Amino acid sequence: MTGRPQPDVLAIGEVMALVVPVAAEPLERAQDFRVDAAGAEANVASHLAALGRPAAFAGRLGDDALGRRIAGELAERGVDTRWLVHDPAAPTGLYVKDPGAAVTYYRAGSAASRTAPPFLDALPLDDVRVVHLSGITPALSAECAAFTDAAFDRVAAASATLSFDVNHRPALWAAAGQADAAAERLLALARRADVVFVGLDEAELLWGARSAAEVRALLPEPREVVVKDGATGAASVTRDGVETFVATPAVAVVEVVGAGDAFAAGHLDALLDGHDAAGRLAAGHARAAIALAATSDFPRGEGTAA
């Protein structure tokens, strides 16, 4: 990759191997499976690359067959993988999707859970336009929580836009013994971001907010707060209180997991192209529709050559 330009967007976080039935059928009866690279931040980078946007993913993988497979797949999608690290002392995480029913994770003790503040030292935080993080990372381990705080500090000192997807995972916080701390922790992080993505269902569960305006009132600091309401639509509320709503287009839904990451990628791509709020929301919906139509978080055939 010598001479490759710096990416516009750097997504940092967890990537895992996803085992999923090829067809949208129950896990117990499925016969054919595939293994894909997946994880919230890696999904965002993948969708951005598919849109032609220079995007990188930084994270930690095991120095194992799954880790090498994932790194290769991200590269094939067009994602810049210069800042992927392979850890010989910890495995690559894995999760299994039961389409339309559940997702089961096997991530405890993974390489990603060992991400600590020094990992930031090699990242090009001063050279990218957007850094994207999510609320999954601080729930993975104490090291990851410290890393998240350090990342927010470093990006705040740089010129990059800090994009943050709340991505509340109750089971993950509960497993870490911090279920009661999630609401305050995620609210504090969201207040430090420039652009925030949150589902209305998440906001209600975490903070009791029942509308985009109520979410915005809790988050006065970000330049833009994007509140997604599933099949209804999404609203963007800017710092000056202007709210823009774009309805979700009708689409045949195969699997909803991963659609939020696709939405964030479409929105960020449009943001970097200078589109207004309505254009950003429409671009998010368009990208989410692609993810909704497949069992995988990132549909095969969507990548661009690196």
C-alpha cells in the first residue's frame, strides 16, 4: 500500500468473524453458512468504501486464520487496512446470526477487547476528515473503556469530525457488570461528539427520550444529532434546533442487524460531499436498504477493489 493516500474516514473499533446462514432461515435448520467480516465500525468503513469513499478501519484481530481471513476480506471490499493489528496472544472474536431471531457473540477475551490507549499512537488522527467510533467499544473491557476516553480526547484536539453511534448493547454492558452505568456513560460520550447517531428505541430505553426533539435536548453540544426510528424514518436536528425528517422508503426486509451501520455510512458520505440534512438522511436510508435486503451485515458483491 505504499503511496496510498490518507483516508477521508477512519473507523476504529471491533471487527469479528460473522457466521450466518446463506438463506434467511433459522439457524437450527440451515445447512449452508458463510463467514464474513463484521462489526459496527468495520461495517461503516466497508459501506463507505463501497460508495467510493476512501475509508480505513483500525482495530485488533487475533493472529489466527479467522483474523487473516477478516483482514483479507476488508481489503477486498476496498477498506484501507494499514492500521489493523494482529495479536498473537488473543483470538479473533466471533458471532453467529440466527436471521430474524437472535445474534450470539463469542468475544470475551478477544484481541479487540485488549485495545488500550497506546493503540492510538500509530493512527492518523490528524490527517483524516472523520473519525467514527461507537458505544460498543467502551463496554468490551476496562482497557477498551480507557481507549475510548483517550480517543475522544485525541480527536477533540485534532481537526477531524468525531462521529459517534450510540449502539447500545444491553447484554454487553450487563456482561461487564455495568448495566446501570450504560445510560450515563453513553450520554457523556455522545455529548462530546460532533455527529451522533442513535435509534429512538435506544434513546427511550437509555434516557427516556421519546422524540428527536427530546434527544436533542439531552445532547445540546453536537453539531448534528440523527435519530433513527426504524421503518418510520429518521430525523436530523442541528445545533440551532432545525429538525429535518425523511421517511424510511418501503423495502423488503430480510435482516435488520447491520442496517444502522449502513445508514451511518451513507449519511457520512453525503456529509463529506456537502449535502444538506435531507440529502444526508436520504443517503443513509438508501444505504440501509441494501443491508436490510441481505442476511449479512455487508452484502457480498458490494465492495470495490482496493
